[in-house]
Amino acid sequence: MITSREAGPDSSASLLIFIRHGETDANVAGRIDYDTAGESLNARGRQQARTVAAYLARDLRARQIPVHTVYTSDQNRALETAQAIADALGAEIAVHPGLRELRVGTTPEMSPDEVMRAWQQYAEGARRDPDFHLPGGESPRQLTARIARTLQEIIATLAGRHAVIVSHQGTLSTGIALLLNTLDRWRDYQMANCGITRIRLTTPPTLEALNETTHLAEIGTAVWQSASSSGS
């Protein structure tokens, strides 16, 4: 379980707002992206990013919740989403590689079919063994440890302030489960592209909202469907 003790005496008031990046062509095709910088947002993904940014700016202003920092993965799809949000909030961006998606072991030299075969091999192996990984990739246990360290580092900087975290399906669902001390239920925390989840850092942390998507009603969004689906 991740606690907020490192964040100081006022950390129980902190709010973490988790946002999955906007849509990419990989999401539409139902395939995973490469472990590198990866794809940029597609046209609908850019629209989703602008929409979630505008919605957050209105909502947080109305609720008098200031956000000064948007933490983001350094992969393109998250960076572009985070930039739209930071611009709307007048916040700074803090890039953290620890917020990257699961490293499966794929490279840009691999064809889309090879990438999907690698993902299927990983998914099958990981179901049997939490230490299973492909060459160049990380295991479920390593992913969990990385995300736990990253969230602890972020929480340690808050000191009662609030923050937005922009990341990826596997990273977010694992991180949310860690915060709520329900790691065995990580599949329950899947998020749509530009969906919003809010966790208040009380003791223990409180889930205030999971996968809000009403702001995307006129745009539409691809939602994770099954254990064999790609996250990215």
C-alpha cells in the first residue's frame, strides 16, 4: 500500500487526478504501441485532450482546487495530453519516465504483427508468473515496483497541494490499485482515453471518482474491454 506520510502534515487534503492519454491510432486498431516514444495522438485524441483540459479547468476553478503541476509520462501520447491540460490550468509540466506504460520488450524495428505476438506471449506468461518478462521488457512485479516508487516520489512533493497525473492504461490501473491497497483488483480500474479518476490522499486514500467520461459524451472514447486487450 502507498501512503501519503512523506508528503507532510497537510497531505491528507491532497487530491490526485489521474488521466489516461487521448486516443491514438494504435488504440483504434486494438494494438499496443512500441516501448519507445510511441505514437502521437490522432485527430480524435487531440480533441479529447482539449476537451478534458477545458472540463478540468472549469471544474477545478468552480471547486476552488488549484493545480500547479501536471506530472506526465515522457511518451508522446501522454506528453501531448498533458500539455493541453497544463495550458488550460496554467500549470507547469513535470515529466517523469516512471509514469511510462508497461515495457513489454518491443522496438520500432518490429512489425505490428510481431508487436502483438510479443504482447500475447507476455500476457500469457505474466498470468502464470509475476516475474515473467521478455528480453528488454519488465515483469508484472517490476512494473508494480516502478509505479510504487514513482507515486511515492510524486506524493512526497505535494505537501498538501493537488496534482494531475497523465499516464497509460496499465500504469494507471496498477497505480490506482496500489493507492487503494487493492492490487489484486487492478482490472477494476481501467480507464477510457481521457477518462478521469480522482483519489483523495486521506488515510487511507479515498476514491472520489473512477473513469469520469461525461465530458467526452459528444466525442466518444475507446474503452478497455478484456484481459487480452492492449492497454497503452
